[in-house]
Amino acid sequence: MARAAKKSSAQKKTAARKTAARKKTTTAKTTANKAPALPKSVTNAESKFKLQEKAVTQAEKKVEQASTKLDRQKKKIETENDKLTKLRTDLAAKRDKAKGKATAAAKRAVETARGRMNTQRLKLQDLRGESKLIRAEIQAAKKVVTRENKKLRTAQRNLTTKMREYERKLAKKAKVAQKKAEQKAKRAARKATGKKTAARKSTAKKKTTAKRATAKKAAKRTPAKKSASKRPAAKKTATRKTAAKKSAARKTPARKAPRKKAAAKKAPAKSS
């Protein structure tokens, strides 16, 4: 039982180690596949640009809300204006009645109609004042939108400049890496050519050494025959050379002697 428990614990430990190693490899692969992290300058510019975009959208929403409020206000003003026109017509009719029949009831009806018309007029004035305020709010919101748009443009320019700088740096790094790779390839090619030449030289040396060894073995096997064949040839050539020399020595002095005597005879004759 104790042995079985030990085996199970050891198996669990090995399984845990394997899983940890797999996780490490997977994380390493994911990090290798991921693009290189952007620098802080670029990330900060990007975050500022995004915040500015949000600010612009909020300002535009405020303008839209104010414009919808103004549209509602206009509709209210139109309805209240229609009511006022009705009250004016009603007051005019009651005045005409009061002129025909000057009774207390007619006078009271005229006064009530006048009061309603005045209240409606005041209401309409309030609505028009509110519409003016809404228009001022729209103007202020539009100014905010223009300001935020300017800020957005500056943030966009900053982001583009930072991205260009980062891209230039990446291009420089890529060029350096490419040069290094080319140099490595050249070195590898040189090494390969050097190995090939060394292999050729070694094979040539081996062939030459093998030929010399075979020649030496052949010379050791048949030394007497070769010496015997070479010696008579040397003797024959020596005898031929000596015979030629002897014949030349015999011929030359016989010819030269009479010429000398003739010269000696001619010399005293000239002196006398």
C-alpha cells in the first residue's frame, strides 16, 4: 500500500511538472506571435486621442439635445400662439356683444376674456424667452464642439507623428537585422566554400599519398629487375660517348697542324 501511494504521488508530481512546462511553452509561443509592444509615447498619444474623440462626441450630443429641445419649444410656441389668436377673436366677439348690450354680465365676460388673453400672452413670452436661452445654449455647445475638434486635430497630429517616429525606428531595426542576416549568410557561405575546398584538398592529398604508397610498394616488390634494366642502358650510353670523343680527337689535330706551318712560313718573308 505504501509503495502504491508513493508511485501515485510521484506520478502526480511528474504530471504537474509536464503541465507547467506546457503552459510555459504556450505562453512563450503567444508572446513570440504577438506584435512588439508600442512605446509609452505612442500609447499616451493614442489614449489622449481617444479621450478627445469622446469629448467631441459628448459635445455633439449636447448640441443635438439642445436642438431637439428648441424644436419642442417651437412647437409649444406655435400651439400657444394659436391659443392666443383664438382668445383674441373671443375677446373681440365679447366686446362687440358688450357694445350692443351694455350689461354687467357682458362686461364681466369681456374682462375674463381679457385676463385669459393676457395670461396666454405672458405664457407665450416666457416660452419665447426659453427658446432664446436654448438658442444661446446651442451656440455655446457649438463653440465647445469647435474647440474640442481643434484639440482632436492636435491629438491626431501628435499621434501620427509619434507613429511615424516609431515606424522609422522599426524600419531602422529591420534594416539592421537584415544586414546582420545577410552578413551571417555570407559568413555561412564562406564557411561552406572553405569546408568544400578543405574537403577537396584533403581528398587530393589522400589520393596522392595513396598513389605514392602504391608506388613505394611496387618498388619494394620488384627492385632487382628495375636496377638490372637500368644499368646496361647507362653503360651503353657511356661507351657511345667515349667512342665519339675518341673519334673527334683523332680527326681534329691532323687538320689543324698544316695550317700552323703555313702561317709560320709566310711570316719571315714579310719581314725581309
